[in-house]
Amino acid sequence: MAKMTPPTTYDSYWDVMSGWPPTLFSHPEYGDVAVHTIAYHKDFLGWIPPDRKYVAAPDSTQTITLKRLAQPGAEGYLLAQIPIGRSRTDFYIIEARLFAGYDDEIPDEAIVIHKVDTAREDRLAQVVDVDNNGDPNDAGAMWTVGEIFTDAENNLQVSIDAAYASGYRVTINTDPTTFSTCIDFLSTSSHLFGPGWNQASVQVEAASECDWSATSNTDWIRVTAGGNNSGPGRVHYTVSANPSPAVRTGTLTIGGWWTFTVTQAGANEVLFEDDMESGTNGWGGMRPGR
């Protein structure tokens, strides 16, 4: 067997074969173990029966449930494949990854999208990371409920509609006349506040010809600027003081589909959020009056 040359940087913790050497995690009972390989590789090896693979047809819209890739059970789709035009080498693979079996060590629970190019010499399937920061393991690579992946150039869209204990419900759309929104993504999906009055904003990334609006779904969150926009823009909003001792949650709807969540602490309460990408000190407390 020919000796493999270590590849350039692309270390995906969604796939045992992505890193160099293969990505291993320390398990308290079994020692060094690896996450499952990705759906593309399982399908390539013939491990996924044809009736558990959904292949999107052109100009179609279909809602399906994707079962988790590890310990999935006996029924349901294990992957969805979306062709890219008439290409024989390029397509997308959609899979559901939840904490189960060896997948206990994945970065988080999410839908993961790989863009496959079988003409590549290495790493034929690569994670679609919307922030393009070179890290396929961060939030930009995890597609969760309320988010939509759109490849307008290739007339395809995937919306994550709901999460279940054993998978996700997704809608796969290859009919651009029925796409839900022209917004590509939000800079973040939520904000966390203390009980006092506050103001903040969220960046919206959209195509230059995309017209969109933002509305509040509760009276204590008020959009102050950017409620009607075209192309990339920023939605500014205020949060009124919370008179109740109980935490409350409200949302903004952006572009008619994207949901942005605002959580506010009750009086004399402390909420915590984590940003583990910032390292071991990535825990932050939102205290009264902040």
C-alpha cells in the first residue's frame, strides 16, 4: 500500500477520517475512540440501503425526517442527496448528527451539510461552513432549527424545520420560485440580556437584490432601525426592562423566515451563556441591570 501524505489543514470533528492522524477522543471506559464517519462515506461503502437515502428531484419541494447517523433505528432516511445541476461529480449530502453511540463526541447536535466533489484528490466531502472561517466545527457549520441553507446559484435550499429525539425534520427545495427567503444567514441566532433596558443589533447577510423586513413578535422587543432593508444590513432593536422575576423569551422574524431569539433575565436573576470557542474562560454571566 502506498504511503499517504499528510494533507493540508482541514480537520473536521464530524468525521473520523478528516483529521491527520484520524481524529480520536478519550472515552472514560473505552479509551481512545473516534466519531462515526460521515454519511457520504457510509453510502459509498454500501452501508446505507437505497430506501433510506432521499435524492432530490429538480424543481421539487419535499419535507422529510432525517434520522441520526449513529444508532438510527430501523426506519427513516439516513441521508439526503441534492444534485448540483447536471454534474456527475458535485452534489450536497445532508445528515443529522446527535449525541448517540460514538457520536457522543461530535461538536454539537445539528444538521451537517457536506459539499461533495468526487473529482478532488483528497477530502472529497467537505463541511459547508457558512462563516468561511476555516473551522468546520464551529456554529457556522451547524444547521439548527429555524436556519436555512441557500445555494441560489445552484437553485437549492434546505430549511431545518424541527428537532426530535432521534433526528430532524428538513425541507429540501430545488424550485427557486418557492424559496422561503433570499437571506443567506444571520451573524448570530440569539442574544441574552439582564433584566434592565438594553439595545443591540444583529447583522443580516443577504444578496444585494434581496428585499427583506424584520418584525418583533412581542411588545417588549422593539425594532428601532433596519426594519425594512435591501441587501446586507443590520437590525437594531431595544429590550424594555423586565418587571417580572421570571425569565422571558421573545423573537424577531427576519426575512419572513429566520427566527432570532432574545432571552432576558428576570429581576435579581443571573443567566449564563457559553462561548466555548473562546477557550476555557468562555463562560459569561448576564447579571441584573446589564
